[in-house]
Amino acid sequence: MTTDERYMRMALEEARAALAQEEIPVGAVVVANGQVIGRGHNLTETLHDVTAHAEMQAITAAAESLGGKYLTGCALYVTVEPCVMCAGAIGWSQLGRLVYGATDEKRGFRKFAPEALHPKTEVVSGVLEEECAQLMKDFFKRKR
């Protein structure tokens, strides 16, 4: 198992926690120097807050952990391609690396705002893509 797969599995654990709360199953973790410093999963229904996405929760936790708003040496692992809002937060926090599993054809940042990230942010996509995508497909299939 690669390092990216290891941390994506942790993000999948967060996504399953969201699923257990009847939230859209997206999970995220922020890693710095081999340590998870922030975790999050969707809480939009629980908090009645459209901004309570997994990435936002993880970024906030990581910034608190570091005591600062910039996450330059950190990596964010998220199960689904971030939306435009989250991409903006990733850009403003200057995350060094973004790793995501499944693409989001309808609402992903690459479709609407491909330049939203900080120019130095490295992007890796497709890590455990099928597992991440299946979690979403199963969730929405149950909802319909």
C-alpha cells in the first residue's frame, strides 16, 4: 500500500462516518510530516450549514492544530474532487498537496474553477478512485 493509499483509507473512514450520520459520504484528512493533523467529513445536514464540507472541517482542524492559517507543507486527502468553494479554501490555505479519489463531473472544481488552487499546489487524482466513487454511488442509489 502506498502512502497516498494509506491516507486515502483514513479519508474513507471519515466518509463512512458521514454515511453513518446520513450525510453525503465525503471524508478528508490533512497530513503534515507523516502525521494526521486534521480530519473531517460532511456535516451539512447535521449543522444545517452548506459550508460544512469534509474539506472545510479538515482544513479548520489542521489550521487549529498548527496554530496558523497556512498549510503549505501539508497534504489534503479527500475522497471526492473538491467543489469550487473547497478549492478556494484549499487555495487560500496554500496547501502543498491535494490528493483526491473520485472525480466529480457535475460539481468538481476542475470543471468550474481549475485555477482556484494555489499555483504551487500539487494535485494527484484517482487514488482508490473506484472505492471512493462506489461509496457515493451507493449512497445516492439508496436516496432515490
